[in-house]
Amino acid sequence: MNDITASADTFVFQFLKVMMKMKTGMPHRPIDRGWIKDAGCRGAIRWTAAVWAAVWLCIAGTVWSADAPFPRRAFLPGERLTFILKWTIIPAGEAALEVLPQEHMAGIDAHHFVLTARSNAFVDAFYMVRDRIDAWADSGMRQSLLYRKKQHEGSTRRDITVSFNWEEMTVQYTNHGEVREPIPIAAGSFDPLSIFYWSRSANLVVGGRIQRSVTDGKKHVMGVADVVRRETVTVPAGTFDTFLIEPDLAHVGGVFEKSPDAKVQLWVSADHRRLPVKLKSKVIVGSFSGELVSMTGTGPLPSGNPSEE
């Protein structure tokens, strides 16, 4: 199992186990309403973190070459986007996306991106989640440089590093010092978090299909998504004109693979910032969502509509 096929490591498969227990019952333990609610919240936290990773993995920008000039910047250091995560209508936790100040890494100016996910106080009582992903990409957003993930879910601990070697055109995965053999990658490949920031400068067009190569250190695939339509969406952070994007889930396993009608939908603002506004999914065990509740450092909304330029 890997980050590509199961998204954020074991999130999806563990979630599926929890939710199937809700349907079939724990051995020697009857199902009661209280346990269902607890299991649902536990599953929601695991699922929401998995879906964020899956969507960033599947959503990509247009098919520019790795050497193509990077277009207008959609984000700046200091940006922070906060989301509430829910299973049906039950709040389960929150996630945040941040752009930290630029750094200098191995002689290269680099962007530093962070994704965190945490369970709320209620869920903490029986299953604490504190996950953090750090990703670095070159300042021209042509390729990833380094990817790190610290996973804390209940008793599970992972400390993952994915190192990119562009001279050898390989990437290598390490977890708690256990090093895997390097795998080959294509020019311009991104990690599952950096690819999302790269995609925010895509020239989205309704009816278009967008793609880019992505790797988690274990597998290298082409992420593909369709731009379905324009919609006006209202979330706690405000009302936005958005593009609805639906990723191809062919490379995403786990609960998505086991759900014949599984679907992930992502709404991003139609202005030049391409802010992720809302996330929604339907799988065999229910519906889930993430909504933007606050944003700082996103810059002013320009006059006119750059999305139509």
C-alpha cells in the first residue's frame, strides 16, 4: 500500500475498516448509537486527511512541459487556508494549508508548503489525529525538491521522507530510517502536496482535461482531472465564483476503489488565486466534506476576471 493508491498511507483502508464495522458490528459487541457516532467521527478524520491527499494528488495543472515558464503566481508566502472537516453533518476536525517563507535548499530557492490535519476535542478523547506534511518545490514551480510527512493517528506513528534526485531522475522513500530502493520519475514530477500549489496557476477551461506527473516515493503516476463547470458556492469563508473539478480516481485505491460510484469533487475559486473552497466526496460508507472557513494572506481580488483571460 502506498500514498498514491491509498492516499495518505493507511488513512483510507483504516477508515474503511472502521466504517464496515459500523455496518457489520464488532465481534462480540452489539452496535449502539453511541458507538456508531464515535466510529463515524473516527472514520471521518481518517477519511478527510486521505481525501485531501488524494485530491492534491489527482488534481493537476495544464500539460505544460517542465521547462515552460511558470504563469502568474496564485499564492504568496504568508497564505493560510483553514477548513472544517465533516462526516455527513458531524464536525470531525480541521485542516490547514500554509505557504511559509521561501527557503534556500541545496543552492536552490524553494517554496515551502505545509498541510496539517487534526481531530477536534471530541474525537481526541478516543482517537487523536495530528498529521503534518511539509513539501518543498523550486521557486519556479517546475519540480519537487523534498517531501516529509509526520503521521500521528492513535497509536500509529510514521516519519516519512521522500528525496528527489534530479541528476539521477529518481526519488527515494524513507520511513523511520527504513530506506527503499529509488524509483525512476519523469521530468517535472511533483509530490502530492506541491502539485496542488502548482495546479493553482493552471489555465482552467470548462470541459478541459488537466494532468501532471506525481510521485509519493513508492509509485509514479499521471494525475488527471476534468474541469466540469462554473458554479457559485457559499461556505463559511464567503461566496465564491468557482470551477468544479473532478479527479480521475483510477490511481486511488482503498475505499474509492471499493465504491463503484465513488466521486471526489473540488471547487476552486475562478479568480487568479484558485483558492480551494469546498471538497466533497461520496463513497460506499457515506458522504464527506471540507469547507473553507478562514483565509489570510491570500492577496486582494483583482478587478475583472483573470480566469477568462
